[in-house]
Amino acid sequence: MNPRQDSALGLARLEGHLLWAAEVEEARRQADRFAGELPWLTTAQREEVERVYRADRIAVSRATLVRIRDRTAELRTEYEARYRRLRARCVALAVVAGASGAATAIAALLTRR
């Protein structure tokens, strides 16, 4: 891997880490807000509610990201296959057009004589 690719990969990983950290922090805030709506909880109960809420939210986020990752890989494979087919068609069309043009030019030269 060249340095530019290495840097891009490092930045993508850093961005992923920061986005995940923000997601975990948001889960913590929402858990705190949710437990705050239950003022009758004891301190231990509140901590348990926050822990369960946070864990559930993080599990949902992780599952969503896995589904997105998997779908992205499927789409990449599909679009790469479409691109290869389109490229092959374009090349074939260019070859046919070039051959047709050459044949027309040759025919025009031969008929001038």
C-alpha cells in the first residue's frame, strides 16, 4: 500500500472511531434522559436502567451499521459488475465504429480511382 492509501485508510479508521464514540456518547445521554423520567428509581435501579438502555441502544446501532456495511458491499459488487459490462460494450462499440469508419474511408478511396 502506498503512503497516500495508508493515510486515507488511517483517516477513515479515525473517522469511524470518532463517529462510534459519538454514538456511544449519545446512547449514554439518552439513557440518562430516560432514567431521569423515572424519579422513583433508587440509585442502583437507575444505574441498571441506564446500563440496559445504553447496551440496547448500542446493540441496535451496531446491528444497523453491520446491515449498512453488508449492503454497501453488495452494491459495490453489483455496480462493479455493471461497470465492467458497460465498459466492454463501449469498447466493442468503439471498435465497431472505428472499423466501420475505416471501411468507409477505404471504400471512398477505392471509388475515387
